[in-house]
Amino acid sequence: MAFVNLNDIRVSYDGKTDILKDLNLSIENGELVSLLGPSGCGKTTTLRVIAGLINPNDGQFTVDNEDLTATPVHKRQFGMVFQSYALFPHLTIFENVAFGLKMQKVDKQTIKEKVTAMLEVTGLADFADRYPKQLSGGQRQRVALARALVIEPKLLLLDEPLSNLDAKLRVSMRMEIKRIQRQLGITTVFVTHDQEECFSISDKVAVMNQGVIEQYATPEEIYNHPKTEFVARFIGFENFINLTKQASGAYITDNGTAIHTTQADLDRAEVKATIRPDDIQIIAQVISEENTIVGKILVRTFLGKSYQYEVETPVGKLIVNDDSQTLYQSGDQVTLYLTPEKLILV
């Protein structure tokens, strides 16, 4: 059995509309799992159920085989870091980190040893006597992280902890979180709407939509093999083509173009194929009748290393990234080749 389990969790604030719908999630000991999705998908509600800030209407929550569904938040011994650092401005960094241990009535010598060790781990040893206003945003975020970790929690819960930082600092802080999490081996749940941030640090990702988990897998699996149209769109796929399955098992587009893909077949008559803009080729001569679509350039955009084209085709508008030396103009007729290995059925 997994270390953390949410079984058939249902949450409804008004008794009519379910925010979480029979949600199931299992997390192994030591894993960093991210809840990824747009605003309103239920990821923060899921984190609040785990934290004990929300009681589910139905379902069970266990950690290390212990049922914590009805256990109040202050008895769960979880570490939490929120979007706002929530540091005490009148306390030093040492005192901020020590706060949780003092609430647990730990003796002064043990507090000194544990806080000193945690400040070393988080790179804050030289700032122990400073106050929060004397630190940068990244340093304050590390203080919040140290305060959550020093109590040696069973679980570390992070609710969009990097959203208040600038882009460069977010990158360095997410690597810092990953380093500390790996060093301490603590099971962690990370909530974010940022795909890049999530994929860079997670062992597994749960992509959420309207209160359900649409896909739960490694970042690599989700990036390369999204299972649903929602997941594909959310992680950056822009091209979707309606396909009909023939009696022979082959797929054709609405205009009769035969489509071949090496990805897993779906046992449905009507499906959609999706492909990233980088995986469509603009070709000078036809490679194969299969996967070949003729279109007209509508818009050209310069991306730096390549150009992006919006192409009108019989199967709809397709977005194509092309880094060849050939420059196409609006109105030009082009032939597109959809790489079979990159076409994914959803």
C-alpha cells in the first residue's frame, strides 16, 4: 500500500456542486508529487483536504496506513508552505524557524540544534539573526521552507510557493526545493499551475480538471503521451485533427487523408490526433500519401531560432514551427507531413 492514499474523496461546498469528484490518489514514500491544472480545477482543495483544512463529504485519507480523515489540522504533523511566506516580521530568522518547535514544547537545546541544522540545509546559516524585511524574496521563501521542515513532518505541502517570485528566482528556487526534498527524503505534495515548474521537479504529476485527475504519471509520460484532449491542450499541444477509424483499422481525416501513427491505438470509431508544431514538417516533395496535407500559409511569426506558421488546411488550421532556410509568405501553398511517431491519439 502506498504511503499516502486519497480514496474516493468528494468535496462539495454547497451540497449540490462537487469540487472534487470521487478523487483517488496514491503517493509513495519519498516522492514529490505535483497537482497541476488551471484555476478552479480542484488542486488547492485537494491540498486542503490533505492538510486537514477541509473535511471531505465522502472518502478516506490515510498516511502510512493511519486514517487521518477526521484528524484536525494541528494533530497531523504536516509542514506547509503557502504562496505568502507568512513570516513573523518581529521575529528573527532563527526565531521564525524555531516557532513550530516551541509550539510543540521542545526543549531549548534541541530547538537550537535542530534549527541550526535546518538553517545549514537551506543555506540560511549566515542570516539567523536577521529579520524577514532584511532578506530577499527567495531567502524569505527558504525561511518558510525551513520552518515547515524543522518539525520533521510526515508530509510537506507546498501551495504555489514560487508564484510571488520573479522568473529567474523561480528557476533557482524550484531546484533548491528539489535538492532539499531529495536530501531529506520527505514525501511532498506541490500545487502549481505552471507546467515547466511542475515537470522540472516532480517524480509524478496529477493533471486535474473540474475536480478529477485526468492523468497521473511521470512528467515524461505526460509530456510525450497525454491521454486526453484536455491534458494535451494544457501541456502545449495546439494541433488537433478529427479522425474516423475504418473497418480495416486505419484512420482517415474528414477530407479522406489516411493517417498513420505509431502510438497506441484507441478502441473508438471517432478519435482526435494531436501533434506539436515542432513535429510537423513543411516538405518540398511528397514523402508518402499518408500523413500528407496541403495547405496555405495564413500568418508567419518570427520565434528567434525558427518561424511559426498558421496554415489553413482541409482538416482545420494547423500551427507549424519551421527552422529551415526557406522563408514562406502569406498565401503560399505548402505541403505538410505529420510525423507518425509524433502523432498521438486522445
